Amino acid sequence: MKWSKKKEEIKIESLAVYLAYKDSKLPWYSKILAIFLIVYVFSPIDLVPDFIPIFGYVDDLIILPLGIGLVNGTIPDKILDKYRLQAKQQIKNRKQLEVWGGSIVILAIFFILALVMVGKVIGLSISR
């Protein structure tokens, strides 16, 4: 499996756990494990700091998938499947928003540059 695909899968699973955590039908022990995983995912402190060559990404490649597997093993399949679909949709929507957001910024820059250029041309013709 390619790393980018694995990374995308980890994002989906992490978000699905987060979304499932809020479900009232989730068993209490699943909620506790989900809290630990969510805190670990969003914590700025890694078990092994990322700046350490090779070993810095151990938590991203080994520890995180193991934690997700542990939590997912305690969540009923019906609940987890529901939130996996929601997670995929949210990630898809976020990517579309990023594309549109980037396009809007680029278009705004071009528009501002065009206005500046037109202003310079008009300014030059008026001063002559």
C-alpha cells in the first residue's frame, strides 16, 4: 500500500473515531479509548519527536494505526461504518473547499494586479 493512501486512511479512521465518540450509543469503554486516541492525534507532543530522523514518524506509521485498530475493535461495526462514511464526505468537502479557496485567492491576486495595471495606464494617460 502506498504511504499517501495509508495516510488518507489514517485521517478517515481518526475522524471516524472522533465522530463516533459523540454518539450516545457508543459503549463507555469505547468513549474512554476514543478520548485517549483523539488527545494523542491532536496533541502537539509526539511520543517520538518528528525531527528525529526515521524514528520521528514512528508514531504516525505504527502507534497511531495500532491505537485506531484498538479503538475500532471496541466500536460496533454499524456505528463505525456510519461515521466512516461521514468522515470520507467531510474530507472530500474539505478538499473541494481548499481547491476553491486557493482558486479564489489566485483570482483575487490577478484581479488586484489588473486593477493596479489599469490604474497605472489611466494615470499615465491623464498626466500626459
